[in-house]
Amino acid sequence: MGRKFVVGGNWKMNGTKSQINEILSFLKTGPLNSNTEVIIGVPAVYLDYVQSNSPANVHVAAQNCYKAEKGAFTGETSPAMLKDIGVNWVILGHSERRQIFGESDELVADKVAFALSSGLKVIACIGETLDEREAGKTEAVVFRQTQAIANKIKDWSNVVIAYEPVWAIGTGKTATPAQAQEVHKSLRDWFAKNISKEVADSIRIQYGGSVTGANCQELGSQPDIDGFLVGGASLKPEFVNIVNARQ
Ligand SMILES: O=C[C@H](O)COP(=O)(O)O
């Protein structure tokens, strides 16, 4: 189907310069499958350093950015600033942003639209909580989150969706390959029905939530899983195995 496998490493609020040098070292050693697009999500303070020191086959992403080019927004980073230091990707709408920092569907969608219009590529995160899953609301939640973005953008070519069930993030409770595939398939069907068949066929949907070197191959063999967004394991050498999950 021609969707390039895409693996992101979301470092979250982790890393010192010496730890980052170790990560860059195992990324340089790899080898990283050239059929996989690799993107590392780096804390803002280290973006410039990592952008300057990462291997050419690894893209760098911010973990957040604001919906304005500049101005009185203390503590925020603009897409223009990211572009200025050569960073072309941003992760938006991560469940930690939504839950801890209170980002609404509306704000996430505004950020996605502004980042795209500024020339960034976006990993847009969606996913249900355990309560929502147990209440049978998984589809309703991920469709609502995706619809909010669809209300603000027309062109999906620079968007990767990361489906991350909140209950699987950092918990060691991975969704089974069948559970993940079921939601990915539903999302692709949603795109076919609500956006277009072309977007449904081409959009890449990552799975995120306790992905490891041990479970990545089975997850990555599912037909609608086009890669991963990896948290904890992206700080460790096993990230190379996850990048190479689909050979
Ligand atoms: O963005 C990454 C996800 O939150 C997954 O984190 P995790 O791999 O540590 O569960």
C-alpha cells in the first residue's frame, strides 16, 4: 500500500546531555532500516543540540508548540522557532498534554492547523482512557479527537496519527496486536467515510503504549499499524530494534 513505516521516539521530560550523547551514539551505530522513517521527540531545551548532532537519517521533533508565530506567550515555543533551528516535526496532543496540562480537543486542533500552515509535519496523538475503554467509548473518543482536527485542516499529507491508548502508556500494559489493529482499522474506515479514500489509504497510523523490542514485531505486522510512537524504550538501545521491527 506504500505507507512508509514511521517510528517516533518520544523522550518526554527525560535526558541530560550525557544521556543524549549515548542515545545519539546508538542511533548512529544503528543500523536503522532505511525503509523506516525515524523521528525523535526531544525536550525543547535540547532541540538545537540534537538537531545539530543527530545522524542524517533521524528527524527531530519538538514535543509541543504553540498556535502563534510569536508574542506574549511566556514559556511557549512557536513553529517559526522550530523551523529556524531546522526542526521540521512536532508531536501534538499527547495524552500527557491533554491530561496534565488540560489541552482540549479544540486547542490541539488549533495547534495542529497552525503547525501545518507554518510548514511543520505533525504527529497528532489520540487515544482513550481506561474508563472510556471500559465504558465501550474507544471509537467515540478517537473519532471525536480526530474530527476536531478534521474541522481545522484540509490537507492530511503532513500528518501522522499516533493512536495511544492512555491505559497502555508507561504501564507495561500493551494493547494486544488485535486490540490495536481493531482501533487502527476503525480509524482508517473513519477517514474513508469522513475525509476520503485517498487519505484513508495513505495516512500513517502509529501505535503507542508500552512498545518494546519484545512486542514490536507482532504489533508491526498488523496491516493497519504503520509504525510506533515509543516512550520509555526510545531512551534505550532497544529502540534500534523497534525501528527495525518491520524488515
Ligand atoms: O509517546 C509515547 C507514549 O506515551 C508511549 O510511552 P511508553 O512507550 O513509555 O508507554
